[in-house]
Amino acid sequence: MAESELIALVKELDRCWTERRFDDLRRCLAEDAVFVAPDGRARVEGREAAIEGYREFMARARVDRFEARDHVATERGDA
């Protein structure tokens, strides 16, 4: 997948969770998706676990504004 396609996918993912369209996240995530925290300590494995993580975060958090910029996207299979 080209970098521009990956960035478009990430932007759609961000729209889904910020708009609380959690079921739509399934279109953005592979079944075997892996999320790794920047410090490498926290790790979430699997699409359903990732979606549940977004649900839990949004149940606790109040997001008044979210802006992602300066995207850099790479496709890796070794997370």
C-alpha cells in the first residue's frame, strides 16, 4: 500500500473514533492489527481488542479537539 493510501486510512480511522463510529473502525483495521505504544510497553493485539480500546478511551475521555498532522506512515509486519 502506498504511503498516501496509508495516510488516508489513518485519517478515516481518526474520523471514526472521534465521531464515536466504533463499528466503522472494522473497515480500517485488519483482523490481526497490532497497536504498540510509542514507548513499546503497552500493546493491543487484534481488531476487536483495538476497537474496545477506542470505546473505553472515549467512555472516559472528553475530546474537545483532535488534530493529527505531519503524518508519516509505513507498513510493517513485524510489530
